[in-house]
Amino acid sequence: MVTLEIIQQNLAAAIRQSGLTQTELGKRLGVSQQTISHYLKGDKLPALDTFANLCAIIDVNPQDILSEKIF
């Protein structure tokens, strides 16, 4: 079963593996560095449109983030 915790962990892992800094990713996504930091800590999840754009920027399939399997 997919849980919110697994989604948060997968999202954070994908962001880290992208090699982009929080600042660079934030600029490309149109959000602040602090927002990216919240995604990495699991404090927040992006809105669906932001999530789709984030996946495109870091070149990851959204289904990989939303799967049961830890990224």
C-alpha cells in the first residue's frame, strides 16, 4: 500500500538524485528554496501541477514517486 510517508521519501530521494541545488530547482520550478527544503524534509508535498512540473525538471516518471517501492 502506498502511504504518504513513502511518497514523501520517494520525492525527497528523487530531488536529491537530480543533482540540482535547492535554489536552482526552486528557480526552475517557480518556488522558493525554502519550499524545496520543505519537500525534502517531508513537511509539505507539492500541488499536483507543481508535482508534474517538478518531475519533468528532474526527469523522473511521476509513477515512480507514487509507487510502493522506495525510490
